[in-house]
Amino acid sequence: MTTSKGKTRSILTYLLLLLFSGLMLFFAFRMPQKYRTTLRASGKPTQQELLSMLKKESKIASTEIIIHKIGVYESGTEFVSINPATWKLGTRLCVIPVDIKILYGIDLNDMKQGDIQYQTGDTVLIQLPNPKIIDQSFEPVSNHQDVVAFTTGKRKKVGETTMQQVKNMAFNEVINNSAQLQESFSEEIIQNTEIVFTSLLKPIGLTPKFVTKNN
């Protein structure tokens, strides 16, 4: 036979358990997302979550390079047609310093979910895109005090159009020499990216293994 005292003790126990469960749910929902993720039964974030985490480090995976290039244009005696009236005798010289800005590195936006694969144990394989030129630009207006330009003979004076052509030639010469950029910066950028990614994954129990793929 159950006494009134026994019923009261049972109800109090039930209420205490209910209160404890409510408190646990409250703190779980108040907990930051990154900590809630670790409470999953698997203990591992999904491939998409890993990809989102790594993509936030885009500034680490690239570097801004400023190359100071001297653009030079020189023309000598030139006959533009067989008509002597159109002969343009003389020389034009134009020397312009051009500051070319290049963002070079690993574009993490090129990474796809399939570039992250779980392997045996806690090892995760990460395929990194090759470093490349992500963005490039140069100063659109030259400081005319730094420009050397003179004209002799019957040629037209060096004007803004010619100066712009010289800057474009200097810019294209640098941009087209991607092999030099790769030789100078690729290895360091890949190493820095691997170090940063490792520092992110180790605390959550993952051991990264890196390979670099061709785009």
C-alpha cells in the first residue's frame, strides 16, 4: 500500500528531474553554435561545415604584392607609308613608373565540398587549389613629375594616350609572367595555408592531410 508520504516523495523526484532537464535544454540552446556542434554523437563536423570554416581564412591564403615596374616606350625613325608627305621623322621616348598591385594566392572560393574527404580514423584529406592571380590592378593616373617624355623631329608629342599604352604594356608584362610569381610566392603561401588549417582542425580532433590539385 502506497502512503501519502511516498506519493509526495515520488512527485518531488519527478519535478526535480523535469527541472534539471529544462535547465540542460536552456543552456544547450544558449551555448554558441561552435560548441553545440561538438555535442553531436559523431563528434565530427560535416564536410560542408569544414568547408565553411576553412573558407573564412581567405585572407591568410593569399598575399598582396606591389610590383614597381618601369614602363619604357621608344620609337625611332619610321616611315608609315611610301608617301614622303606622311613620313614621321624623329624619336619619341616615354618612361613611366607603374605600381602594379596583385592579389596572389589560393582562392578558397574554388574549393568544393568534394575537396574535403574523411579518411581512416580522424584523418581528413584536403585538396587545395593551386595558387594563382586572384585580382590585379595598377594606378590609372601617373604622377607626371615622375614621367620622362620627350619628342624630336616631326613626331607628335607624347600625350595621355601614349602614356596609357606604356602603362598597359608594363602591366601585361608582369601579369603574363605568372611563372615568376609562382616561383617566388607559391610555396610559402601553400605552407602558410596548411599551418593555419592545421591549427583550426587539431583542436576539434582532426588531423589534416594536404594535396595540391591543378585547377
